[in-house]
Amino acid sequence: MSDAGNLLIFGTRKGTILFDRKGSDWKYRSVSHLGLNVSYAALDPRTGVLWACLDHGHWGRKLQRSRDLGATWEEVPCPAYPEGSTIREGVPATMRYLWVLQPGPADQPKTIYIGTEPGGLFVSRDGGETFVLVESLWNHPSRPGWFGGGRDEAGIHSVVIDPRDSRHVFVGVSCAGVFESTDGGATWVPRNQGLKADYLPDSNVEVGHDPHLLVACPAAPECMWQQNHCGIFRTTDGGRNWQDVSQAGGPAYFGFAVAVDARDPQTAWVVPGVKDECRVAVNQALCVCRTTDGGRNWTALRKGLPQEQCFDIVFRHGLDLAGDALAFGSTTGNAYVSHDRGDSWRSLGSSLPPVHSVRFATV
């Protein structure tokens, strides 16, 4: 269980649920925000602060943090679109969803990014006391053409920071694609060459793609992976060119989640599903697919996972990796952990609420 951490954080439809590592096992620790919809929850490794993004439905979105691993929580001002902002002509921009909270780089200990719907990236430079809209991306010439995938409006769900250069940032937008900034967010360039948008008349458009999740290998940040609506794609040149590495005739094609090994950019994991109107496990049999050669070959890992009458799917933030350990949670409340890089799995629980996010942490 090398580098597995000692805490698992689940953001679910009914609260923030924590599990502690006890030797070679994981045990339930606590639940916070019981009954509330938690769209994303994670620990900031720089400060030890636990963050939770809440969706109160009719009462709006909330942002909370805990400095004592969930024993107590405090609400902080939620990111808000500036007065007068519009998604497009006649449609006001209001906060609809908090997709992801990404702690900034180590050399910026008070920087935090939040990706939202309807397509705004927010940044805090004071540890989360205040957030401001990154106007340069919001005002990108392509943004009026961004649109929603499974939701009404476009959403920023992925923020990837180059560990070698804190001014180098990528975001993943559904539906628009991947955008890169090399100047700390002052300017942005689309990086979608090689992607396919099969749902559009022109599948090779520059902007209009649907990357479900974007991740980078920490040891080789120019190597990124994305689980896309139209397949699995990989780049080895920092997003300038993407290659389709989906499995021909196999399950590794559609899904939401993807994880890449921290040291080996050739090794990645996805959790396949049946696309579009079904969104269930392929052949009603749950598996995690792994490649160790950059996507040329994929292996379906099934030991310990249900292989019949299984209707699970794993959302984009519902899979995480730490060393040799992986964990995921599904829309039907099943949670699994592996300590051998996915070769075998054990259940953490079969009656959790629908899981939106899973994150390892060390405390």
C-alpha cells in the first residue's frame, strides 16, 4: 500500500463521508453535511484544510471548509459571477454548480482554483477567503459557443497545474475542450488538435469538444490523458497533439473517470461505461481497465467486482490513485479499493449515497 495515504474522502449525494486506513483495511470514520448534496470534497495537502462544495438546490451553492477533518465546518463566501455577466445575450451568468476545487502549486500556498458551471474559472489568492472570476478565460472569443453536455451549460471540471511552472495551467471544459495558459491565466489557447467531436457536423472543430476529465502525470506533466465523450485520448507534447488510444472492440472507450500513474506516464486507468442514454457498466459487468504502454493495449481488471446485474457508472471525479492504491465510488453507492494497482478489489460499502468524488489524503 505504498503511498496510499491514510484518509479517503467521498463527496456524495447525501454528505461528505470519510474513511480511515487501519493497517491493511479502511474503516468508516464520519459523515458531515448529512442529507446535503456534496458535488466535490478534497483535502488541501498544503494546509490540511478539508473543503466541501455543496449544492443546496433551490437554496444555491455553498462552499465550506474544516480545519479539524470534519469535526467542525465554517462557510466561506461562494464564488459569484460579477453583476451584469451573461452566459450569452439575455441569459444572466449565475452560479449553478461547483465542479472542482483544485489547490494551487506549492509555491503559492494561498492559491485555490474552482471550476464551475456555467463555464467560469475562479481563483483565490488568500486561501479561500475571496474568489474572483478569471476574466481572461471568461472573455475568450470562443466562449459564447461553449455549451453543456449532460448539464444545461458548459462546466469547467478539470484544472491541471504544471508542477514545474505554476504559471502553466490547463483546464478541461465540457463542452469546449482543453485550454492552456502559460502566463498565469492572462491568456488562453485551445489545445484540441486530434480530438474528435462525433456529435457535431464537423468533428474536427477547434472548440466544441467534451473532455470528461483531464489529468497529467506529475513526473512528466507534458503527458496528459483525458477520458473524452468520444474515446480515450493521450498527449505527449503538452496538448499540442492528441492521439486516440481507445480500445478497439473492447470496453475501454466511453466513461468519465481517468487516473494516471504519478511516475509512469504510460500507465493509466479508466472505468468504462455504456455511453449516452444508458450510462451503466458495460454488459452489466463492472471493470476497471488499465494500460501500461500508453494505450496500445488495455487489460480489464474484474477480480472482486460484480460481473452480473450491475448498473453502476463512475462519475469523473469518482476514481483516485495514490501510489499502488486506487479507490472509486459509483452512482449506485458502491465503493471499492485496490492495493495492488487494480489487480484485485475489495468493497468499502454497498449502500453509500451516489458518489460524486473520491480523493485520497494523508493527515
